[in-house]
Amino acid sequence: MVLRPALAAALALGLSLASAAQAQYFLRPLNAEGIGKAEWSQLSAAAKRLYHPEIQAEGAVEQWSTPDGASGSVTLEKVETRADGAPCVTLRHEVTTSAMTTPKVGSARRCRQPNGTWLISSQ
């Protein structure tokens, strides 16, 4: 079932349940066999290091891995300011597990909300 990995991704990324559908859409290339809670947790932590507490420079990369051999990277591809002044980052995620023959890649844009949280944004 595709919804279960997307929901796990949304929760691991610290997103609200209301934005789970957004996470499913933007990160759907990462919903694959072999990507479980441990992988989403590591991916989320690596991504967060690129924009919290401070936004890193474009091109910055965070690597991650799990004890069972899954690994990946998160690259900060773009930093921009939305029309309403909110800072936004576009992150490229690459994941490899033993169940995959080729790495899975997905991108998502996150923008800081007035309350300080970061949510996936299409604008």
C-alpha cells in the first residue's frame, strides 16, 4: 500500500497529518521496497541539518546510513525567499537499500512557517 510509506515519511519529516498528502506527492519516488522507519528517520535528520537551526549554503550535502546497510544523501539544491518573506529550501534526497537495484531519488521544497516549523510547499 502506497499510503503507509508516505504517511511514515510525513511523520518522520515532522509534518502535520494535513500535509501527508503533500509529502506523498512530492516524495513519492522514495516510496519503495526497503525504505522503512529507520531510513526515513535518518533521511529526515540529515535533511533537517541542512536548514535548522540555520540554512546551509546551496550545494551542501548531508550523508546518512543505517546499521542494516541502507544509505543516502540529502543535497540542498536551492535557497530562496517566497513572496511573503518566508525562507524556502529545495532538497534532493537519494536513497539506496539492499532491496534496490538503483538508488531512488526525490525532491521536496520546504518553507519556514511563521511559527518556526518547516512544511513541504508547492509555492
